[in-house]
Amino acid sequence: MAEREEPEGIALLNDGTKLYVRRSETDRVWVYRVQAGLPYLALLSTIPVGKDPLGIAVTRPGSSSESDFVYVANREDNTVSVINTASDTVVATIPAGKGPRGVAAGIIPTGP
């Protein structure tokens, strides 16, 4: 992040290895590597999303072989961007109605 820029929303992967930070003025999500014992975060990439991203949330995968997904509400595009955390790319853009401002994510457990 540039010195003047401030994070506006964060989502930490369930395993604690990556931090996703949204910044509405850049229309991007920044991805940082989190490493135990280190006093800093390493910038891995920036991901372009829709205009004016506001809400951000991470899902937990249904099984250990699946990737987490990060969901970002894009207020001016009226969409939600879906980021695959294995590739750190937008894999879907979902229409979301007028001016989405937040997202919440969860899983629906399946039976045994």
C-alpha cells in the first residue's frame, strides 16, 4: 500500500496464511502473506475488482481439498466479485442489485 492509503476492510483466510484488504479508491483487493513470527506483511498481489468495493468476507471450504473464496461487494457496479484464494483471481462476478455495501459468507454443511 502507498503511504497515504488506508485499509477499509479486511478478510483473513481460515488458515491464517493470507490477508485480503479492500481499498475502494483503487478498485482493488490487496493480498498479503501472513507469516508467524514476522513483524510485517509481504504484499503478494493486487486483484482488480468492481467499482467502489465496500464489503469483504471469506468463506471456509466445504472440505480440506477445496479453496477458500473471498467475496467483495462492489457498490457502483452493483456486483459481487468472487476471488479464488488458490489463484488469487476473480473467478466470477455476480449481479447483486442496487448498491451492495456488505457481504457475509458461510457454508451449508452437508450430512454424513
